[in-house]
Amino acid sequence: MSSSGTRAFDTPSEDVTGKKRPALDSAELARCTGSWDSCQRAEAGPSGSGDAKDAHLVLHPQAELDALQRRLVTQFLRTVDPNESSIVITNPRAQGNPIVWVTRPWQDMCGFTYGEAVGRNPRLTQGERSDPAVVAAISGALQQERPCKAAMVNYRGGEGGPAFWNMLSISPLLHRGQLQLYIANLQDYSYHMGQMVSLTPSQFCRAALHYRRGRRLDAPLTSLSLAKPAIYEADGEHPLQPAPEPPPAQPMMRRLGWNKLVLEPEHLADRVGDALSRIDAQYELAERLASGESVVVSARSGDVVMRVLVSEEADGHYSISCARLSGDTFSYHAAFRQLKAALGEALTQHPLQSRGFVTPPTGAARGALPLARALPALTAP
């Protein structure tokens, strides 16, 4: 690594099978930096002409892809802003599921250039504190061609580099129902994990049923939608995966809360538990609705019993809503204000940024939120 902290473009000497790679000349290396802008310039030529939407994707010459897969990579990248989202694309049809494309934000987040990453398995960012159970769960989901979401510890530049919390969403990309590629969207959650005071964040992997929603590549994909695992179908005429059943309707009641939230629901549920613990409330994870991004937390603060719901809104954002089950209104509003103060920046569209790193518990697995205290019964008297 250079003294400036950036890596020089360097092609790995071996591919995923261990075979020696042929040397690349300087012209080839210059065309394969992984920058979308450079791809557009290569297509436009010296005159700078050419439509960005029709720019030919310049892939690394050692990206293991057939002609169809190359077309699909181009098709997918035209639906996203590769200079905004941290995305890695891999080829499950090649031995070792090698990396074939990464965006510039992925390179900045993970500490590898496109040339250093191509041909290698995405595990290159894992290290000592990456939970083996989570790694195995991700592998199991991919073997079954299922989308999944995971939170785990990764290392910038590989083991030995700075650790960071990675919120990872992995989606299969199909063509006429056949798996062709995996698309992974990464978010650096180090800052948000560092805001938890009473609870220690845990690593997890979920392959929930509602992640198997079918999507087409016929409209721009925002960072919010990329964070939601799905099954992408590249052929516009091929039937989509059947949509899962919608979550059951919640009983109507007056609620207080916050909407238009952008943090992942699993993290929001943890933040609710952490906040309740900080305000000296008893709580338990009452229910996780399997058919949607919804988590129900039951809580008691003094004489007030309330239900806190983390759920997905119609526009794809998330909300936290609170409903009083028992206790007087004045005490309930006081508890609500305490909860709001303890949740802090989780209630804003705070930009993701990397600050401190929170050490995960060794071998921690995702489960129910830990109880702040023993909780006998939370039903209203």
C-alpha cells in the first residue's frame, strides 16, 4: 500500500482455481479501474461523444463471465448509480463464486481496487472477528439460491486492516428463471453500532421468506431498494417469483412514533431495545412477523405498558410506532419522550459514516433481543 493510503492497481497473480494469470499490459490495466466514468469515456472515445446510458461496460479482462452474464452486468448497472452505492457482483456459475465487478464506493469501503478483487471470493474482507456461524449461514443461503441479509464484522483491506460493521444484502440475478449472478449491497454500520450503550450488537444472517420478492430491472434502483434483498429477473417477459403473503394487519389504535426512517429494521429493533434498557424499562421481543419487515417489542416503564412496532412503510422507508396498552396518558407521554431522547440519531436520516468500532461478542449469534430484566407479564391488567 502506498504512503497515501490508497492501493496501486494490481492484478492478483492467481485466479480462483489457483492457475497463474496472464500478465496485462498498461493499456488493459488503464481500462479496468472499476470506475463507471472511465467506462463511459472509453465508449465515447477521444471526442467525448456517446450517450452515458448506452456506454459499453468495460470489464476487467479476467472477470469470469460469459456473453450473457456480461450483458446482464451492464443491464443491472444501468439501473443504479455505481458511484453512489457500494456494490459487488459475483459469478456463482464459476468455481469459487469469484468477484467480477465492484463499484468505486465498494473499493473505498473494503480497501481493495477492482483489479485486486476480481477473481477472488468476497470472503476476502473477512477476518478474526467475522462470525463463522454467520459466514456458514450466508453460504447456505447462496447454495439454495436465496436472497439474504447479514450484519457482520469485516476488515478494510482484509484481515489486519481496520474492522467495520457491514450490513450486507445479497440478491440473486436471474435470466429466465436461471441463476446468473449475485448482487451484494454493502452499508457501513460502524457508526450506528457505536451508538448502542446497553446492548452489544450481534452478527446475524437472515434468509426471510419475504426477501424472495421478484423484481425487474426496468426502473432505477435507489440505495433504499438495494438494501432490501430480492430476486431480480432480467428478462422482462419471464414470470416473476410469486410475491409472499402480506403481513397481517395490525390492530387499529392511536400511536405515537416516527416515520421515513432509513436504518435497517433489524438494527432499529436493537436500538429500541437498547433505548428501553437505558430508560430503565422492562421489555421483550414479542414477535417478528416472518412475512414482512416488522418487529413487535412489548415494554413496561413504571405503570405504563406499551407496544413498540418497527415496520416497513408503503414507500420502502421504516417507522417506529408506540401504542399505550395500559397506564395513564401523562406517564405514557413522559416515557415516550424518554424513549425518543434515548433513540437519538436513529430517528433521523443520518448519513452512514465510519467512526468507532464496537467489538462484537465472540461467537454471538442473532436471536431475540436480550431482556433488560426478568419480565413476568406485559398484558394490560
